[in-house]
Amino acid sequence: MSAQASSELATLAAGGRTSFFGFLLRLAARMPFLFIAGRMYGADALGRFAYAVLVVEFAAQVATMGLKRGLAQQLATSERDHRFDVWDAMIVCAVASLIAAGVLVLFPQAMFPNSALNGMDRLLPLVILPLAASDIALSALAYRGDLGATVRARSVVEPWALGITAGALAFVTTRDGLIIAYVASIGAAFLASMIPMVKSFGFPTHEWRPRPGLIWDLARRNTPLAAADAIEWASRRIDIAILGLFVSPSAVGIYWGAQQVVSLPQKLKTTFDPVLAPVITQSLGKGDKIGVARHIRQVAFWITAAQLLGLLMFGIPAVGVMGVIGPAFVMGAGALVVLLSAEVFASTGAVAEAALVYVARKRNMMISIGTIILQAILCASFILIAKGQGLSEFWQMAAAAFGLLLALFAASIAKAWLAERLLGGPVVGWRWTLVPTAALAAAVGWAAVHYLPEWATMTLGMTAIFATYVAALWFFAFGPEDRELFRLRKANNPPRNGEGDHAQHGGGAPSA
């Protein structure tokens, strides 16, 4: 392996370690919140909260204008001071956020379609700006190798602020407590993102002048990226939006609870994006498409292995996991297993998209649009079939999740095929050595569920699944490059000024 390839692998491995550490922190913070929300607020209040947050976060996703990944390419090819590019991106984000917030303030029924407005519900869209701006700030920091800021903001500050505030407000108002807690958590995460960003890049100097023409061009060029990001985000939410048209609010709350558990391992991929994007743009700038394919394949394997661990840890004791949230939430155990399985099938395609958004933006966008249409059709069809057969909401929730699984699997195949064709090398991260690895951990999990009481299954059993899987992964599935993930040497950070980047990387990455 060349020195450059070794350095890039070290960078990716550093991101992987940080992502996995962030996963453990999110797990420690998210489960207490779900316990509080399920047991102190109830499934109905959680369902109302879930739908409102779904709409607001979709608007924030669109408001980033694709800059969560596009900013890395902008910084890698820019000749300007990086702080100018970052603050230009902030202006794009702010304008888009204010437009989106204005629409939802005027039409709040989009957030609360099945319930009356309460208190300050109409002002909830104002969190779109800090939510989107936080994403931009963390992407800028990730370009400089500071993934710790993402872990602090998204895995420590935001979830703990949400859980602590929700717990305190449960004694004051169960009607508005969840939404107020959500606003507080977004505000805290915004501060935790902006403070390190300003320390790293600084405020714009007197030489900086917003360039409306350049900003508009930046937004226009990132439209395919914005569409890809929004569609990827929506693909994990449209199932609950469709489900909400057919089932009770409490069932929506239960399904959302299952989604929140799934979002813990799911975030492993999204936290890789900021560190993967600079490596890809730099390799493409040098014309090293084979190197990009190699990195995609490596990261895809890491993500697939991690998603499989999530399936085993949370899927085998699914009844107990959902029972932690509340007795009524046990009904979502089947949906939880299917959703966790869907993430395993989606892993390779999701990582391949990290390259496609640069080398085939429009074709990637078309695949993503086709995926979400297919998902909507499958989810609605399966739910209607379940209702027509007189099946309970347990089966209707599982039907919606199964529609998601099939759509994501189809998208993963299509995106992996396109990436291999354009990059000239294999990108699929699946290895058959994962089968005996998973089988051993599954056997341990089966024994824990059948021979231990539930409290022991949720503690000792899940720990045993984790330990068995990691040990088997190390001995059966990991090669020398995979073990790079556990070497603690420091990865090289990208240059800190635009001129250095431009000199090193040359022109921009190609797009089609």
C-alpha cells in the first residue's frame, strides 16, 4: 500500500473510531430519553411529537442545500480563505432556512395534521435555522479532521439536553414538554457546533463580502446534492408518514420509538460522511477512481459489520428493548427487527452514494427519486394488504418497515452497480466471513433470551452478544486493513487554507 493510500486509510479509520465512540455515547443518551418519553408522556404524545419533528427536520435537511457534503468539495478546490467559503455557506443555509420556516409558520397544520395547535406550536419551525446551521458548522470542522465536535454536539449535548429537559418538563406539562425539550436540545447543539467552528475558522474579516452571484451559483450547483441528502433522509421517514395515514397516533408513536432505536446504529454511516467526503474529493481531484472504489469498499464493510452488530444486539432481544420504552411499545418489536435488517441491506448503497454524489450527481438523484417512489408504493400497498386481511397494527407497522427494507435493498444494488461501473473497481462491502461471525453472536443471544430473565438479557445478554460478535469479527472477518480501525495513530488533517488545498488537489472533482 502506498504512503498516500495508507494515510487516507488512517483518516478513514480515525473517522470510524470516532463514529463508533459516538454510537456508544448516543446509546447511553438516547435510551433514557425514550424511557422518559414512553413512560412519562405516553405513545399518543410521542406520536404527535414525532410527526412534528419529522416535518421540521426534513425542512432543515433541505435548507442545508447539500452543503453537508458539498462544502468539502468547495473547500478542497477553493483559492479563497476558507472562512469566506464557510460563511458563504452559512448565508445559503440561513436564507433557505428562513424560507422553509416561514412556510411552516404560515401552514403549521403540516406539522400537526391530526391534532389541534397548542401554545407555541406555530413557532417550532424557528429551530430550522440553528438545526441546519449546526450541520454546516460540523461539516466544516470535519473537513479539518475535527470529528470530535460532531460527537460532542450530536452524541452528548443534543441527546442529553433533550432527555434531561423532557424529564424535568414532564412534571410541568406533558402537553408541550417534548416539543419544548426538543427546541432546547437543538439550541444547545447549535452552540456546541458554532463555538468550535468559530474557534477553528474565525469570524469573517473586513475583507469578506457576501457574493450573491457566487452564493447563488453554490446553491445551484449543490441542488443534486441537496436532493440526494433530502431523499436519503426522507427514505428513513416516509414510512412513518404513510403509516400515520392508516393507524392510530399511538401506533405512530410506537413505530417512531422503534425508528429511534434504529437511528443509533444508522448514524454510524452518516457520521462517516464528513470524513469520507474530503478523502473522496481529494482522490477524484487526482484522478484516482480506483482508490475511491477501494475506500468505498473498505468503509462499506465497516458499516455493514457495525449494522449487523446493531441487528443482533437490538433485534434478538427486541421485545425487551421496546419494553424499556414502555409496555405498550412492545407491539413495535417486529417493526424494530425489520428496520434493523433494512439498515444492513442498505449499507453498501448508502456508502457508494458518497462517491456518486460527486461523479454522477444526476443519475444518483434519479435512483434516489425512484427509490422513494418505490418505497411509498410498497409501504402503502403492504399496509393496505395487512388492513384488508384484518391484521392488527402490529402487522401493519411491520408491513411498513418491510416496504422500506425492499426499497432500500433495491437502491443499494442499483447504486453499488453504478459506482462500480464509473469507478472501475468493486465497492460492495459484504464478506461471507460475516456469516459465521453473526451466527456465533446469534447463538449467544438466543441462549440469553431463552434462559435469562429480561433484566439480565438487557444487560448481561446484550453485553455477551457484543463481546462475542467483536471477538469473532476480529478473528474471522478482519484483515490487516480492517485492523487499521484500532490503531490509534493520528490521521493527517487537510490543509487549513484554501490556497494549500488548491495547490495540492488541483481542479474540482468531476460530475455527471
